[in-house]
Amino acid sequence: MSNKLSVILHEVISVQAGLLRFRHREKQQNLQVKVVFGGDNSLHCVITSETPLQMKIRGKKVHLIQKYSDNYFFISGYILREVQETNRIVSIGIIKASWFVRKRRGSVSWLREKYTYETNPEQLSLAS
């Protein structure tokens, strides 16, 4: 795992709560998740909001969005695995991860990129 990705994932896991966004049947879906673990180019999330049991999201392109104080995290990837036991857990293969920090000067604010990690989508194995 790259050093930049390691730094980003450490912060994402410490924030825990996030919003998982994806398209399902041509509609934008948003699910609240709790990030519980990160591994080699992946994250594992527990879905904390209600989802229909028949909604399968394996293989879908997703975006994980988090905000904490002046820190903004954006992770793009694909659902590699989906497990339904007592909780619904998904594994996200990471394609791109970014960490932005809000900067202010007077009444003007902007986002400054702190770290970015990007990999080739073909390196993900959707068959896992």
C-alpha cells in the first residue's frame, strides 16, 4: 500500500461515519456507513442505514464521502464483496482517495488538496 493511501485511510477510519453514494436503477442512492477497517487498497464498511435486502450493490462504482471539522475525504472505488450476516458489510476496492483541507482568508474559503492517491481500475479484481 502506498504511503499516501495509508495516511488517508488512517484518517478515514478514525472519522468512521460516512456517506456511500452510488447509482441504482438510474437513481442516486445514499447510504450511511461506518468505516471499520482498511486493507491493501480497500475499505470495509458496515451499512448503518436501512436498505432493501434485494438491493445488491456488488460490482457497483461507489463514492465514500466524509467530513470532519475542516477535513474532507473523498474515496472512489468498486464494491468487491457484500456480506449480509447480522449487519450488511461491503468491501470497497479503492481507485482514488483524496483528502482536502478547508482554508480561509477573511470571508473567502477554498479546499486545498492535502493528499491524493490514484490507481489503475484494471488492478482491482471484481471477481474476489
